[in-house]
Amino acid sequence: MRWKGGRKSGNFEDRRGMSSGGKLALGGIGGIIILVVGLLFGGDPQELLQQMQTTDMQQSSGPVETSAEENELVEFAQVIHTSTGDVWRAVFRSEGLEFRSDTLVVYWDRTPTDGCGMGAAAYGPFYCPADEKVYIDLSFNNELKERFGATGEFAMAYVLAHEVGHHVQKLTGAMDKVNSMRGRLSEREYNKLTVKLELQADFYAGIWAHHANKMSDVYLEFDDIIEGMKAAEAVGDDRLQMQTQGKVVPEAFTHGTSEQRAYWFKKGYDTGDIRQGDTFNDPSLQ
Ligand SMILES: [Zn+2]
């Protein structure tokens, strides 16, 4: 993949070296995405939340020391994020719609969100629908490699594009629809709905990959797509459950199996057509 020198949009906040006060106030629509993403790590989100809730944070801002390696990663994230915005703006326009940009936030350790509580590295990258920002602690890049075995630059690009996919779902209303069912369905049924939302975000990551070469400054090669599929497989519910619990519990799936995730990413890439991504009515997911 080629990305160096690519355009970087202004929809970016560098919060490295900053931390600020505020107690966790989880609730509403933001909660889902954070909790869902927490599961990506196989940890117990409730436990994480309790830890967060008991923490009061202090304002602190001193000189920030960043490594060259990390700075490069930040640049990478910015260029990829800008590329997703370029693609989605064009895709929306071709549908007669207007795309509203999300903002990328890079932070260390933890950071407050506007409406989704305290963001923490332990959740992995996440999207907060209330403030329309994608949050990423870049230590996740190592996690991808070491814990999930997803190597290569594109794995991180896939994760970012997946989060931006959630922003697209906020704009299309899919996220609100799923959220409105919360509490009205059994946990098992609600999980099934969440799987559909997540697989659609994977599909949207594939849509971005399909159009990136023509519509943005990022150039992808076929090997990148293979890497993307491997990354999608690495974070499948079945594989993560097997790793963390030694067994697979399909009722508890929230993101989809490795096979499903790779399938929907690839489908987005192959078709480049957002109409092909109606995971909510797909016969294979009923
Ligand atoms: Zn997701």
C-alpha cells in the first residue's frame, strides 16, 4: 500500500500527553459502541467500566515526548482517515446525499468523549456517535500484531475504516434503528442485531478499500485486501472466544464470526456498491 505524502484533513485531534478530569457517565447510544468494542479485547467490559467509574482524573499537561515511530503511525492514521472521508463524500454525493465528516482523535491511555463517557485504550478503537469522533490509542497497533497476529500496515487501516463505517451508519440512521431496539429485545436477539450492525461496518470498510485508489490519496494493492481479510478474521467472535474462554458461545456473538467478517469486508471490496450491504435483511443472517 502507498500512503506517504497523502492528504491530511483538519478533522483531527492529537490528544497525546493530555488527560483531563471527569467521571464516567455512560449511557444512551454511546454506551453500546464502547461496550461492543470492549469485547474485542476479550475482557469483561463491566469490569472495565467499574474501574473507570472509580477513577477521577486530574488535569495534566506537560511536554509530550513522542517517538518517530509513533509519529509515523499518527501520520498513517491521519492519511487513512482522510482517505475514508474522501471516499465517503464521493459515494454519498453519487447517491445525492451529503456526507458530514467525523473527526479522528488520537490519545494515550484514556480521554473523555462528549457523550460516550471516558474512552480508554482497553476498549480498542471506537466510534462515539454522540460527538461523531473515532478514538484511537495507537498502542492498538501493537495489540493487532502481537495479540491478534494481524500484521502489515493494512490491518490498522481496516480497523479505522471499520470505525468510520459506524459513522456512516450514524448518518444513514442504521445505528439509531438498532439502538432503539435496545431493551425491547431479549439479549440474544439484540446481540444478533448488533452482529448485523458490525458486519455492515466491515462491509463499509470494504467499500472504502474498493474506491480508495480512484477517490483518494491512498493506493492499495491486492495483498492489502488479503491482509484486511486476515485482520477481519482475527477479530471474529468465534476466534476471540476460543482464545479467551476456550469455547465458542454463538448466542454471545456481537461482531460475527471470523468467516462472516472477512466475507462482508470482501463483499464491500468486490462490489463497491453500498446497496449490496444490507446485512439487516440478508438471508444468511436471519
Ligand atoms: Zn464495530
